[in-house]
Amino acid sequence: MLLSATALAQSEEANRNKQVALGVFEAFNDHNWDLMASHYHEDVILEDPSHDGPEIGANGIPAKYSGYAEYIPDIQDSVVNVYAFGPNVVVEFISHGTTIEGEVFHLPICTVLTLKDGKIIRDANYYDLKN
């Protein structure tokens, strides 16, 4: 079966966006916060259940994640599944590590990334902090 030019272009876009998403997780696991932030558009919308509302902008990403790493020095994300379609990439992953108090941290998360021109313009995270 041959793909139409439109379907092929959408498939190529999805693959490029998937690679950007995986680059974010690789930078996260390397604790390279500046590299991680470079994958985001400067006016990205960041949505997270632990915040009162959306945050805007990539400038705060290095400080935010270095703060996480200070509290959970061995923090890592293990990617479970990645689904890419057009400008959207959905990533299921487990964030885990050990806090400085010795508490084991294990949090399943789903994130929906929306990309434009190779940069993430929206990053929406979904998880349950009650468990």
C-alpha cells in the first residue's frame, strides 16, 4: 500500500516530533537542564497538576528541574510508551528516584507534547499525587 504525499508528510512530521520528545527525556536523564530547555519554544505553555495554573516560557525550566534534582538527586524518567501523530506526541513514563530523606519516589506520568517547527509549544502533564 502506498502512502499519499499528505500521509507521508504527516508520518515524517510525527517521527521528527517523536525524536524531539525523546531528546527531552534523554537530556532529563542526563540532568542537562539547559539542553532540555532548548527543545522548548520560548513561549511554551507548561501545565502540571502540582501548579495553580499554567506556566509560560522556557526560561524557568533549568531552575525548576535542577530544584527537583537537588531534592531527588538520582531522579530519572523511564519511558514506557511513545505515541506520535502529527504535531502531538504522547509519552507515558515513570519518574523515579530517592529523595534526600531516603524516600523512594515512583510516579507514573503521561505527558502530551504539542510541537511547532521542531519546538515544544505546549507540555501538559497528567498524574495523581495522592498515591
